[in-house]
Amino acid sequence: MCSSDLSATMLSARRRKVSSRIPEGCPLPFQLTTELARNKNSVVFEATPVDAATLHPSTKPIPPHHATVVVKAFVCEDSKKGLQKCRAEARALRSSAHPYVCEFLGRYSQNGRHFLAVKHYEQDLFSLAFPSPLRGPELSEQECLLAFTKIVLALDHMHSKGVVHCDVKLENVFVSGDTVALGDFGLAKKFDSSTRRTFGPGTVLYSAPETHLGLKVKGPEIDVWAAGVLLYLLIEGFFPFDGTSSLDVINAITSCGGIPEYSCASDDTRALISSMLEANPANRISIADIKEMPIVAAIIEALPAPASSPKKSAKSDFASAALFLAPIKKTLGSPCSPRRAAPSAAPLRSKSARSASDQRTLRLSCTPPPQRCASRRYRHLAASGGLLVATRARSDTSSRLQAGMARQ
């Protein structure tokens, strides 16, 4: 081959575009190892990257500094539907790139199978805040506000890019060291601030009233409500609107009966949560106004630059969060010490069977009141030993919701 042909070949290789479509018979850029979660449309795996030298030239490799990644495989019966979902989620992640948004690594397709690769994080925020199903939340109010503020900054960036998440919840917030990242954009949608439209509910326990009432909104109001539920759950240890079934939860959300009494939150935090859980979306506080709230603004001002590499222990890092959150102690009124958890993991008992000391421990640890501890959700947690919420069912269509409410 002459030098001119060699130069032309090299130039062609440089100009060759990296494709998300992997030729048949060629290896994927990752090796699936452990299944982490599953639903009707996708399966989430832990995976390890493969050597870039073994990949097809058009396949984008996983960056070498990622020892482990998370891969979402779309398992829709219709391959075209799976491709549409994969593309939509990839676009939302790519356009929402931010230090507090889950890092997007690539989208891949092969033989009708579609995959989405993202950065691997140590655990989700639910597992960090509730390490045992029989204990109350174990993060202090300052630590809860720290995580919440990072979520608010992620949502603010997303909304500036015209993306609404639609499924903000503890299980979709991931933690590694001092890194907090909002992930799982499977329900994310584009929105235009100049128009209003209806949105379907995400996870019922975090869903806003307008998603069940068919009201037209811009979109960010839904994320604000869900973030308010998230902060209430982190601090108080139970959901503000709960029930033994999805329909009960929906009725509690749409009845505008008000938020249950607070037992752990400071006055400023109560005011923040109440403004976020305003039933009328027109009167609900915006993300921009949340950032101006004193307790949130103080954290934003004190936030260090995002770390380039996560620390070893997420729990130990959150435990030291109060060191840099000292400026907001004065705003909160008094330092919020970590809540004491119940000393033993004994099975849940009825209110009458508990001793006075047991009930006092429950109050100090900010676990749900005795009548809530006996609910189906907590019985499920005690029986399974898992960290999944039993009643986080999803209402698929508004017609099914209306039919269910009519029957009641």
C-alpha cells in the first residue's frame, strides 16, 4: 500500500463515526454480572467493562476508569418500542448532564436488544437513610437537607434544559461518598414552559394531586411535589400521604386534607416542606424559590466543588456533613443531632403490647407513630427484611384511576 493510500485509510478511520448499533457477533462493551432490579419494561444489571481492544471499531468503549457500571436492558415485546424508550432516556440523560445527575456512559443496540449504560454508585438514598426496615431514619436533619439540596440543584439544571423527571424518589437517588446523583430517567419527559399539559403519575406515594385529577401544568411542579415528599420521608420517617392500597394513597393525596403533624423537622424545614406540598400547583413553590430559602441557600453557598472521585464510605461521609453545614445551624435554630434508632430489631408489636419505654424509644427515634408501624407497608418490611416499599404501585392510566374511584 502506497503512502497516499495509507494516509487515506487512516483519515477514513478517524472520520468513522462511533455507532450505537453493534454488529451481530461482535461483543458488547460490558459483561452482565448481577441482576439488580426488574420491571415489565426493563431489567437493570451490574456489569463490568470489557477490554476496548476486543470491540468492533465502531463500538464506543466504556471509559477505563469505571471498574463497574450499571446497565439497563429494555425487554419490551416490541423491539421498536424498546428502542424508543432507550433513545428517549438516553436523550434525557445526555441533555441533563450535571454533577448531581447520574453519569451517562452510552447507548447500545444489537439484534433487537437495547442497552443503556450509566455510572455505578454504591447505594441508593433509601438504603442509606433506612439501613434497617425496623428502624427509623438514621440521617440528621442537616444531612437530609444536604442530600435534598443537591437533588434541588439537579432538578434546577434539568428544568433549565426542558426536562422534567416525573419519578423523583429515594430509590432513584444514588450515593457514592459525597456524590449524590439523581437517576432513572425512564419516565422523564420534555416540557415547554409556555404550554401546559397533563402528566401521568410516577410512583403513587410521591405523585402530585394534578397527576390524578387530570389538571394541565407546565411540568416542574410535579418534581417539586415529589421532592417535598422525599424530604418529609427522610426527616419524619414515613410518608405524608399513606394508605393500605394505592387507591387509599390517591384519595389521601387528592383530598387536600393537609399534611400530618411534624415531630422532628425544625420550623424552617416545616415551612419549606409545606410550601412544596401545596395541593394547588399554581400556588406551589418553584425550584428557583426553594434555592432562595435560607436553609437551602446556606447549603448551596457552603457546597464544595463536586469531588472527581467518590470516597470509600458513603455513610461516614454523610456522618461528617455537619462539619461544613455549620453555617446553617444558626438558621435552623439549634443543631440537629442524628436520631437515635430503636436498640433492637424485635418484631413489630401492637400499641397495647409495647411498654412505655418502647414507645418512648419510638418517639425519640422519629419512627412512625405506633398506628403507622402496624400498617401493611411496615408489616411487609418486617416480614421480608427488604427495603422496598410495598405500596409504591403505579397507576398506568387515568381511566383506570377514575374507574377505581367511581367504584369506591
